[in-house]
Amino acid sequence: MRNALTLNEITEFAATPSNNEYHHIQGKIMPFGNKRVLVLLMDMTLQHNLEKMRRDFIANVSHELRSPLTSLIGFVETLKIRLILKKTCWKDSSKLWKKNQGVCHD
């Protein structure tokens, strides 16, 4: 309040009452005439709680989406490796088959 009176400037603050940590209050103290101040208090509890719920929701959704995606990515990589091995083995076995046929017919 001294800043508002002596320096003639608006002072903003935020507070949480010590008897109830779930309430959040914002305020402004501003000069109002000669040696007077105007105090504006706003209950920001709803906005604070909504923001906290939004942050929690996004964190939970992000975690829930990340878990199955990690499993799916691992599964797809396993399938890719199996396909590569299968193609490689098929090519190698067909080369061996052709070589063996030539040996048997000669």
C-alpha cells in the first residue's frame, strides 16, 4: 500500500489464504485521490482450478497415448526386421536351390 500512496503507482499481488490453500486471490492496490487507495480483490480460484485440471488432463492424455504408441512402434519395427530377414533368406535360399539344381543335373 505504501507504493500506491508514496509512488503513486498500481501494485499487483497474488495470495493464497493460509487457512485454505484451494482459494487463490489476485489483487490490485491503486492510488485513489488524496492519501487514499482503491483495493480490487478478485477470486481466481475457479480459473486456477480449471488451469490445473487442463494441465493434468493434457499430461494424462499424453502419457496414455505415448504408452500404446511405443508398443506399436516396437511391434512395427519387429515386423520390418522379420520381413527384411525373410526376403534375405528367400533370396539366399533360391540362389542355393538354383546352384544345387545345376550341380544335380550336370
